[in-house]
Amino acid sequence: MTELIKLTAAELAEKIHSREVSAEEVTRAHLDRIAQVDDFVHAFLHVNADGAVEAARAVDARLAAGDAPVSPLAGVPLALKDVMTTVDMPTTCGSRTLEGWRPPYDATVTRRLREAGVPILGKTNMDEFAMGSSTENSAFGPSHNPWDHARIPGGSGGGSSASVAAFEAPLAIGTDTGGSIRQPGAVTGTVGVKPTYGGVSRYGLVAFSSSLDQAGPCTRTVLDAALLHEVIAGHDPMDSTSIDAPVPPVVAAARQGLTGDLTGVKVGVVKEFGGDGYQPGVLRSFEAAVEQLRALGAEVVEVSCPHFTYALPAYYLIAPSECSSNLARFDAMRYGLRVGDDGGHSAEEVMSLTREAGFGAEVKRRIMLGTYALSSGYYDAYYGSAQKVRTLITRDFEAAFERVDVLVSPTTPTTAFKIGERVDDPMAMYLADLCTIPSNLAGNAAMSVPSGLSDEDGLPVGLQIMAPALADDRLYRVGAAYEAARDAAAGGSLVHKVPELEVTK
């Protein structure tokens, strides 16, 4: 394994911009790694080798001409979740419904990455239409956790997190509707960030639940996440939910955090996230992380957010309701899969046959649940009530942030479970997002940073940090300070402890 692929994005950028190595060399090293291990990891659905190399060469040509790099990450390659539209690659959303579909436009996130000189290595595997907590719902097969190939890499963005953990990419983009960046980050030992809702454009992000979906970074360090956050964030007139406000100073905050001083920072431990249903090793890791924050100078207090206990049922009414509306566009009439169009079926029958063939079991489950919740006579009892709970959860956050700067909790109740273990138990699967869902419902910012390995099974555990809307910089300051202290205590970076993949080609 070439050492280039083990460097952080910040380290790679420094070497590329000083012309110690070329962007093409870095990109080819990661493409070689993908060729070596991805049959085993299955992080990618499409590899964009020619396009990535071409983008890298453009960066090298600019630097050779003496021009400044177009961004701090110019030349550093990235893996893109297959829910973002790309004109030069298929966008399948992990579904047979869109198999082979090439969009006519780039998502705003895609465009900003290209403008920043970031080579896109390819599109990563995901639960179909981002519906799942394990990447087992992908129509193209599950991804595998590099820490233990028999276990899930999280979901719905397991392909993105697995690609970073397996050193196939130094950077990745995921999307987070109920925890689908943070939860994969926790179980693969990577950093995952859900920016403030509206802080990163959703234009070109194929919608699952429009009021919850948010794109964000998946990386190996907090500083790398901050650098990527600044590239993709900012107001976009093409997105009506985009916030017209300056991007929080996340890179400056991450660099400040690296000093290791959290004096004056108030940290709230969420009382409701713990106890029954939590793996003991996860709780012990979390308690150790809280003590580390206290040792860095933070003031730690317990905070009660009583309505967080209703977040899971509220989410599983709101998200399916929105998904039932959003997925109505996949009707076989305009684009995507079409089944039964042989002249012997009506348009309604073609639509029914196509949706039956194209959608997987979890997507069908959520469409039916959402359609029921929105139906006449049930709207107020279910969807309307869930929205009221959402308001109460938002008020819990507001009250908590009057007392503290950030909230912390475990990211997930357990470490990565085995592939197939929860496939037939949707409720057990949904519980994986127990701690992450409240931040999606409220729209505030949240991060998962690795907090070491569980003393029970040796698998990664995540520390979740939550901040108010548009205070994303607080995440990066606290996350970077904790990360530096964790690595100092462990005698090195957690990411370099990933077991070497035993690949047989």
C-alpha cells in the first residue's frame, strides 16, 4: 500500500500545492487502491477513472503555470454518494429504478467540487434512495466495513464511509436524513458531519425527505471535514431552502481546536441518550470521551431534552410521508426504468409494474407508511402530530443551547452489527439512528468524531457533538480538540489502526 493513500486530505493538499507530488499521482494511487480492494469492500457503484485523472491533470497544469490552486483542496480526490447528480456518471441512488441513468445536470455540490479542482473518483454505494441504516438495502448489494468485512459500514451512506476507512478516498460526500453521515462515520471510525439544514445546497440531491436531507463531509480528520465543508457550503439561489448567510468559520475553528484548549466551552450531556438498549462498551467509550473534554478545560453539565424520546416515531412518520410524495416522480413516464411497455398495458399498469420491479422492500414499506399517514382521516392524527413533536424537539434544543455551547451523546447505541443480522427486523434497524434523528428534525448542526474502539469487540465508537443552527464552527472546535487529545492518549491516529484488508483477487 503506497503511503500516499494514508495521508490526510490536508497533508495531500500541501504536497500537491508545493509540487512535491502531482495531483495525478495522488489520484492514480487511490484508483489503484480501489482496483485492489473494492471487489471486497464494494464501496463504489461507478468508478470515474478517466474523469478523475483528467481533473487532476488540470490542477497540475495550473500549478505548473505558476497559478495559485483554485481551492485549499485542489487536486485531492473524493468519493461522491450516488444520490448527487453528475452529468458524466450514472446517478442510481442505489436503485434499479435509476440503473444507468445519466442526469442532464450537475448537483450544486458536484459543481462546487469541480470548480474547486477536486477530482471525483466515482459514485458510492448507498441504501436505495437513502432509506436504511446499513447499506444492505442497495439494489446492487451491501458494502462491507473495513474493520470487519462481516459487518455493515452504516447507512444509508455506507459506501462513502467505507471508501474513506478503506483508504480508497481521503474525502467523501454523504447525505444525512436521519443520521446517514454520522452513523456510518461512527461505525467505520471516520468523521461525519451534518451541516446546518440549508447550509449546503440540496439542488441536484435526489430527494428522500426534503425537510430533512442534508449533504455533508465524510473524512478521516476533523480538519479535513472543515476544509471540505467550506468547499461545498454557501447560499445557492437554485435551492429554495438554502440559507442566505455567510458560511460559519469552520476551518478556523478546527485549527483553533487543535490547540487543545476548551476553556470556557460548556458541554451538555444529553440525559435521555443512555441506559437500556445501549451497548456497555459504547457507553464506557462515551464516558471516557466526556472526561477527556473535561480535561481539556470544558465545563460539563447534564442536560435533559425530554421530547428526544419521541424523535424516532416522529421521524418515521415525517420521513416516509415526504418520501411517498417525492418518489411519486418515478412513474416510468419520463425517465428511468419502464416495465410492461409492450402495448398490452395501460399507463397505470406500466406505472404499477415498473414500481413493483424497480423499488426494493424498504422503499415500498416507507412509501406505504407515508401514504397511509397522509391519507384522508389520518393526516392530523399521524403526520400532523409528528410535526408537533418536531416543534417540541426543536424547543428542547433551544432551551439546552441557552445553557450550553454544544451537546454530546453517543452517535449510535451499538457498534457495527453483522450483515444480515437485522434485515428481517425493521424496528431493530431503525434504532441505529436513535441518537442522530433529533438534529435532523430540528435542523441544527451535528458531527460524529471517532471516540476509540469498544472494549467489548474492538470496533469503532463515535462521539456525537451537536450545535445550534449556523453554529457549525462549534462542532469543529470541540471535535478537533477532542480528536487531538484522543490521538495523543492512544499514541497515534485511530484511522491507522484499521486492519489491513485480506484481499484475494
